[in-house]
Amino acid sequence: MNSPQTVTVPSHSWFGDTDFRLTFPAGWDIHVCGCEDAPALSSAQIAAAFDSPIGTPRIRDAARGRASAAIIVDDLGRPTPAAEMLPYVLEELAAAGVPKAETVIVIGGGTHRPLTEEEVVKKVGAEAAANYATTSHDFMAGDLVAYGSLEDGTPIYINRVVAEAEFKICVGGIYPHPSVGFGGGAKLIVPGVAGFATIFHFHSFSARRGQGNIERLKPDDGEESGATLIDGGVRDHRDVAEEVAGRIGLDMIVNCVLTSRRQIAGLFVGDMVEAHREGARFAQRTYGTAIPRRLRQEADLLVCNAYPLDADPIQGSKALWPRQYFEREPYTVMLNAASDGISYHGLHQQLPWPQYLKRRVAADATPEPAATIGGRETLLVVSEHFLAAEFAMKHKGDLLFRNWQTVIDQLADKLPADATVAVFPNTSIQILKREEAVAVGA
């Protein structure tokens, strides 16, 4: 009897970054569709990016004479290894003469929950957490600074620490995003450190003007966002975020592109538009994933791994992009560690975090019905930590499994003995392309 086949994928971003082993029946035809990827940068290469910023003076020159600074970083919902970049930022600010006591690290989580002290250490590093003030943005805070409105009516309310800082810098990552093309850049301002009214308008009204389009970002001809144009010239979310960031005086960005194992593959320091666009072009190549034509036509099963966006389960939808590329409506399994265990997005709940915790269903006590696979249209989610009650609210009609083997045993009874399987190790950041010339097995 032939032995089962094994594929290893990364899992548990921020919570161990471990390997997850997938076993398949011996006769199945397994295809691992990885991204182009890129090698991790050395410390010397990271330093070089700070020495030669894009479109701006280096940080120590731009910040000279400023009496205070705010460094905005993303939260654990994003895989950005800010702790690897912050020492260089802090060294530059110190060289500029910005007082340590007047330098604050702001977790720009938008409408996400605040980080715990332990999580702040994970995100920014133990030394930065011990020596610099840190705070998590509260989008429902009453103490926000108003900047009027944009011409389209977007009201601008910004975190007071950020607004009052004389030097503002965003430290984040560049990842594919359905409404801005790529995250990073000014998105750490809106929605990162914006108030409820700003974020509500951004999500509810800006979305109707257009969407950031990954496929139209042109790597060689200088085009910028690749925004979809409707009726001859609507704007997209990124235009709004950058206009607000310009209004409040964002000075610089430090944005990374990651390897498939959450290391820094590219670092882009400088102007919030120029550096971001250069990083997005690099990301488009690095995250690019070709799907052979025959695989698109013949796949019986898709395995979509949410890593590196698998800490916060609300990001799970970003792991499902491959479904639209396949012709036979294959079964789909999403691997989502959901290490945070919940699916809180304050704009959706319209509740601040403390109230949400009080009103939340006693999820730990919710019984989990036995999951039995039916039709191919049902999404199958394998998650160790996604709470059953939260899953039921976010994934109506989908099935939750606690271990891989249960899923594969049920699928083995439904699929042919020579089933064709496509495995995407980093689906949440992979940029998929239809490859017509490459045959399965080539």
C-alpha cells in the first residue's frame, strides 16, 4: 500500500509561525502553487533602504528640528515584522535630535481591538516597548482632532497623538487588498488612526467611487495606483487615504514586502506615494503566482492557506481569491489558524471593544455541531482557534473543522482516487495569474 503524501505550509502568524503538515491520499495529484517569492534582506540591505529613501531626504534630515514624533505601526492583523524595522527608524529620529520622551509608537489598528502589553512587545520589539511610549488607537475616542472635510464630504478626525506630533511616519507592509489595490502607505492613516466618522465614510461611501485594482498596476510604465475608472474618472479608497494623509502632514513611510515565510524581502522608505508605488510593483512580482491552465480546468480540490493573514479571522476572505479561477467548482478548504480566536471589527459591530466583550455571546460554551461535507459550494474551514459562535456569525452556511484529517477523510469518500489538488501556501497575499502556456507537471 502506498504511503500518504505530505505537504507542509506555514501557519500561526505571530503565534509561533509554525509548519502545518497536510496529508493526502497516495493516488491524488498534488500541485503546490507558490508565489514567485524573493530572498530575505540582510541587515545591511535593510540599513541601505534607510540610507537612500525614495523621493525624500533620509529620516534624520527630514526630522531635524522637530520636537516630537509619532510612529504609526499596524497591528497583529497584519503580518508586518515592525520590530525588525523600528530600530532603524528610532536610530534615525535620535540622530535628528527628536527627544525619546516625545516619540510615541501608535498602533494604528483602525477599528480593530487594542493590543495587550504582550502583543505590543511582539509587534514593536521588547526594547522599543520598554523605552518608548506606546498606545493603541481608539477609533471611537472622544479625543480626536478634526481637520474639516475633503471636497467629497469625507469628515477628517485623527488620533490626537498623531495629529499633534511634529513628525509623522508610518511603518507597515504592502499586501494585496481588494479596495486599495495594495495596503500600506497612507492606509495606516485612514483607516489606521482615523475616527469612526472618517472610517464609516471611507468604507461606506468611498467604496462606491471605485476599487483599487491589482491587475492594472503597471510595473514598468510609471502608472501609479491602477485604480478602476468608472464614468470617466472616479477615485478609489487610496486617493482618499492619501489626500487625508497629505492634509494632516504625513512625512514618510517605511513599508515592507514579505517572503512566503514572513521575512522582509523588500523595504521601501520615503514619500508616501513614490515609495509605496515602487513597493507595490515589487510586491506584484514577488507575490505573483501562475496557475496552469490544465490545473484550472481539472482541479477537484483547492486548499487555501490564510497565512500570513491568519492571526485575525476577520481577514479570512482574503484567502479565497483562487476560487474564481477554477472551472469545475472544486471543493475548497481554507486553513485559518485564527489564533486571535475572535472576529472583531468595530465598524461592523458598531461597538467599542469593552462593550463588545460584555455583550458577546459566551462563545466558549457554544456547542459545535458535527460537520458533514455536502455540496462543493460549501466552504470548509480548518481552524484550531476560531470560536464556534463567532464562526457561525461570520461564515453562515460554511463548515468548521478542528483538524485536517477529519476533512480529508470525508473528502476521500467524495473525490476520485486520482483527484487533482491545488494547494496555495500563502493565499492571502498571493497575486494569481492565469498561465496559458504552462502545463500541469511541467
